[in-house]
Amino acid sequence: MKTFAIVNQKGGVGKTTTTLNLGYILATQYHMRVLLIDADNQGNTSSVLDAAGGEGGLAWLLQYGAGYYPDLVCHTDVNGLDVLPSGQDLGDLDLECMSGKRQPDFWALKGFITTLTEDDAYDVCIIDCPPYFSLSCLNAIAAADSIIIPTDTDAYSATGMAKVVAQIDKIRSVSPTTRITGCLVTRWAKSEVSDGAVDYLRKESPVHVFETVIRTSTEKVRESTWARQAACQWSPFCNVSKDYREFARELLTLEGMIHHGEV
Ligand SMILES: Nc1ncnc2c1ncn2[C@@H]1O[C@H](COP(=O)(O)OP(=O)(O)OP(=O)(O)O)[C@@H](O)[C@H]1O
Ligand SMILES: [Mg+2]
């Protein structure tokens, strides 16, 4: 099983949108068995997929260890796509750890992923991280094989990439098997500024920048959130959906999970 963590402590850069669309594409187009882990107490991935974020989600796992995983994960309406949900209890857990009431366990998720791998339960796991380095985000980085960093094309995101990478590098120094596969430009729109940002990242980014950029389709993406679907399911031929399919192909090729020419 390959585990991807979608990480950037900058908010609103497309982490959740990337998680949902990549998961949907891998399950439906590539027929992979996919587990999405919602590591954000905002619970956006969980609510889009209609998975309850109450007792028994990621917060439970981070407190009590792996347990019996079929009881923890929720099936979705999409064949092959499961989710380990999160909700406010994950935020409560963070507060307890920060206030010293509870000893944080940075390796609980890694243990869970190891169990899933040993049981051959899924082909791919994708972890949607929150916009800050919470307990769940540190667990995600420690558990991941590969990190993908979505980024917007504003100056703060583009020029801040080196800092984001440096911080992730510090965290993954305790988990040498975790690699950063690359940064993914999201919410791109044809303009001098967006082109300049992509050029800047291709020259200056300390990590690989994916060839595919994800265009902006504000209305389609917004509608898909109300429809509780990935954009690729809601509007398969809009620009965002086409771009995420292209990104999935590029990522799977880069990771050696498919060969050149396969769709
Ligand atoms: N390609 C796109 N085109 C148009 N809108 C988009 C696109 N990608 C994401 N959005 C919108 O931008 C907003 C932020 O996206 P998203 O929630 O995926 O970011 P995030 O990094 O997960 O945010 P957070 O840091 O709060 O978790 C959402 O309203 C989403 O619908
Ligand atoms: Mg999010």
C-alpha cells in the first residue's frame, strides 16, 4: 500500500480538493482500493463523503491505537472509496496534548498504516492534513511514503514554499522513509501573475513541481461541495476534473504505480 499525505500549513490551497479528487479518480478510473484519512478537525473530507466524524474516527485511533480497522472506517457511495473520518474530537485531542493533559503519540497512524499494509486492505491511502502542524498532521507525515504539497499562485504561497519544505523536512527527519514527491500548483488561472508564480516555483522550489497545474473552476468546485461529491464526480469534464485526472496519471507514473502510456 502506498500512503500519500497532502500537506501545507497554508490554508485554502486545495489540500482537501486534491485529496477528494485524487481518491475518487484512483478508485473509479484505476479501480484501486482507496482509504482517505481526514486528519483535519474541520472534517471537510468527512462531510463531503457523508462520513460521521464522531466516536471511532481518527481521534479515537490517535488515543487508543489501531484497534479493529473495519470498525473505524466508513464506506462511501463510491465503490472502492472508504474514509477514516474526523471531527471536533480531533481538535479536543490537540488541546489536551498542548495543555499537557495527554501524552501525544506521534506513531499511532504509522502503526495503523502498517496493519493495513500487512493485511493488504487497501492499495492507496491519502491523508488530508489540516493547515497547521497538529498532532494528526505530525502523525500523517510520519506515516506517509510520499508528501504532496498543494500550493496557490499568490506571492505568499510561492515564495513561502522553501519554508514549508524546511519545516516538513524537520518533521520527517524522524521518519527517513517519508519523501516529498512534489508541489502541485492549484487554482491556476491564465494571467501574468499565475504564469510568473509557476515560473518562480519551477526555478526556485527546493522540491519537484508537478508538470500538471490545476486550473480554477470556482463555480464547479463550489457546486461539488454542496452536492457532497468530488468535482470529478460532479462535473467530470470541467477543467478541474480534467486536470486532476492528468495529475493522477503523472503521479502514478512518477511513483511507478503505472507505466507510461497507461491511463
Ligand atoms: N481548482 C479550484 N478551482 C476553484 N476553487 C477551488 C479549487 N480548488 C479548491 N477550490 C476552493 O478553494 C477553497 C479551498 O480549497 P480546499 O478546502 O481544498 O483547501 P484546503 O487547503 O484543504 O483548505 P484548509 O487549509 O482550510 O483545509 C474551497 O472553497 C474550494 O472549494
Ligand atoms: Mg482542507
